[in-house]
Amino acid sequence: MSDLKTLHKVVDIAERRRDDARAALAQQQRELQIAHEQLQQLQTYAQEAHQRWAARSSTAGVDAQQLFHQRQFMDKIDHAIEFQRGVIANREALIERAEQQVVSAERDVAGLRKYTERKLLAVQQQAARQEQKATDEMALNLHLRQSLARAQGLRP
């Protein structure tokens, strides 16, 4: 019976590990969503900045220095966008690993539960065999006493 208690503790630990893996996956998914939102904000900002520049340059004209600063500014935004895409790629890789950990933890829990069920069934079968043996021995003893009593001419 202590083996079964130990097995139940092992299953509980595996379930906690699985729950932790699920929570980590959910956190990674939330962080990926935030990274996508940040990328969208950067792209929207870049598009708006480009539209403002186009509107301003078509009405007022620009000198070389303004054009140089605008290009530097847009290069920085483009760099930030590419950086954010890298963040997204890293988050996606982390999610893939987290998903693998969830699958592994689920497989461990399922295997441990199945093993525990088999152990419990074996213990129950062993107990049933012992009970049957004890019942058979009691019946045999009763039969032997009755046979002995009849042989001695006594009433059973």
C-alpha cells in the first residue's frame, strides 16, 4: 500500500509539472501577442510618419538636411521593426519549446496514471486471491471438522 501512496505522490508531482508547463506556455503566448501588438504599432507609426513626410514635402519643399534627418529617422523605425520581428521569432521558438514540454508532461502524467492503475489492479487482485484462499481454507477446515465429527459419531 505504501507503494501506491508513493505512486500517487509521483503522479501529483507530474501533474504539477504539467500544470506549470501549461502556465508557462500560456505566458509565452501572451508575450507573443504583446510582441505582435508592438510590431503593429511600429508599422502603423512608420506608415503615419511616411504619410506626414510626404504631405509636408509636397507642400513646403525640403532641403538636404531635412531629407537626411528624415532618412535617418525612417532607418531607425525600420531597424526597430526588424528588431521586433526578431523578438517575435524568438517568442515563437519559445512557444514551440513550451508546447513540447506540455506534450511531454502530459505523456508523463498519462503513463504514470496508467502504471498506477495497473499497480492498483494488481494489489486488488492479490487481495482477492488472499481472501479467496482464506475462504477456501475456512471451508476446508469446516468440512474436515464436520467429517471428523461424523466419523466419531458426533453431530456436526
